[in-house]
Amino acid sequence: MSKIKIILILFTFLFFNSCGKEAEKIKLIKETSQSEEIISAYKEGMDFIETGDYFAASKKFLEVEILLPQSKWAPKSVLMASYSYYLQGYYSLAIENLKRYFKTYPKDKNLAYAHYLLAMCYYETIEGEKKDLAPLIQSKKELIYIVENYPDTDYAYDARYKIDLINNILAAKEVYIGRHYFSKKKWIPALNRFKNVLNNYDTTDHVEEAIHRLVEIYYILGMEEESLKYAALLGYNYNSGEWYKETYRIFNKEYKVSVRDKKKENSKILSTIKSLF
């Protein structure tokens, strides 16, 4: 091999080796700069939250994810953007963003918080004029998921409390509809509503009335044995309650009981429901 070829090969090797080191140096500088840029953007987002500019915060956090979607900051930023939407009351945007988070980062360490935030977004949408109970059901589903999968977290502790609140709301709705059917003498639909309270919401404030209504309807239908069965259940669990006195009156017409203020009674259950829509 001629000396010229040897020198050419040597220069070529030295050139590429030199370029490789230079490229590595440039890459390192670029990565360092990009990392600093991400951290800076994330901090800006947190500053916006602190000052109450949640719209700017959501934009900034999404910007972080775009800068480096494979970094550890990306899933955090999606969650913080969702939280920013939540704080603005943009629940549908927060829900959409959280669903994308679950799909994109299925193994992220903050899944418990993400499920909790999703549950809260659904929970908040029951306020206002919207009368659809679907968000409430979705919220309950997410809260149950948290309790079952993250039982020892603070999220689970609050989830249990909110599940009880949701059950009370759903029971109130069933009783309200049951009363409507009762007033229209639609006995079967009314029975189904009150039985639903007994079967699915037996720890709520409305179960006592639901049992009484079952006694009342079965008595009207001439099914005295069935009526007595529910009367016994009511007496065993609530023998000192006002609804038991009403039930006792069904079988003993001479029993005197103070007349209930029906308007006040209806108003109470209506307020329970309306406060949540």
C-alpha cells in the first residue's frame, strides 16, 4: 500500500474521530441546555399556579411535555396541566388530558393521584344545571378503583368519604323518584325505586324511609305478609325512629302520631338533590 493511501486513511480516521468527539460534545451541551429549559419551563408553570394564572400554567406544562416527551418531566407535566384545567373549572379538558396520560404513561408512579384527580373532575361536573347522573357514576367508579388498588393512600381515605356522599345522593334521587311514582299510584315502579335504596344504599340516610314506603305499598296492594316482613325489618333496625311510628300507624289506625309537615319533608329531600346539580 502506498504511503499516500496510508496517510489518507490515517487522516480520515483522525477526522471522523475528531468529528465524533465534537458531535458528542455538542450533543452533551444541547442535552444539558434542553434539560435546563425543561426544568425552567416546569418551574414557570408552578409559578403561574402560585399566582393563580391557571390558564398560563396549563400551557406551560404542556409545553414541557412537547419539549421532551420521553423525559421524567413529561408525565408530571401532563398531570399538572390537568390539575391546572381542574382549577379553572375546565373539567372536560382535564378529563381528556388525563385519559391521554393513562394511555401514554401507563406505568407512571403517580397513577393513584391521576385516578383521584379524574374522580374529582367527574365529581365536580354534577354541580350547576346539569342533571345527568352519569358523571357521578363515573366518579364513584374511579373512587372505588382507588380504594381497591391504593387502599393505604390518602387518596383512598378521602375516596371512601366521597363514596358515602355519592351513595347518599343516589339514594336521595331514588327516594324522590319513588315518591313521585307513589303519588301517581304507580306501585311497581315505586317498589323498584325503594327496593333499590334498600339493596344498594342501605347505609345512607334514606333507607329508613325506603323501608317504610315498602311497608305502605305492600299494605295497599293487599300483600299483608310482605308488608309485615318489611315492618319487622324497620322495627328491628329503627324502632325509635319517626318512620317506624308512621309504619305502626298503618297497622293500628287508632295510633296517634304527630302530623308530618309534608312540604318541609319534600323540601328537605329536594334540597339534597338540587344542591348537587
